Amino acid sequence: MRYFTVSELWGPFPCEFPGCPEKAVFTIRLTDEENARLPEQCGPEAVRFIFANKLGTAVCDSHR
């Protein structure tokens, strides 16, 4: 599992943990399989790939 953090250029977005009210999240939790699919391990190409392929789950600090 990997926690991928994005900047304010890409976020914020709401936490996807059921019932969580947090609306300003900048972290996406990727499974090992999702992380292995990334064309690069960091940078804008990785972020675009995550969003284009709907990978990961947005999580707040409390649910990390």
C-alpha cells in the first residue's frame, strides 16, 4: 500500500472513507497493484494517470 500526496494544483477532494465529513484531502491510498500500474512513481504524469484511471481512494489524515 502506498499513500500518494498531491499538491493544491490537483486537490483538494473529499475523503472517501464512509461517513467521513472531511472535504480537504490531498492524499490518495493506492494498493500495491495500483501503484505498480503507474507509468512513473511521482510527478504530474503519475497524478494524471491516477485520475484518468480512477485509481486509489482519497483518505484524510484520520483514516490513513
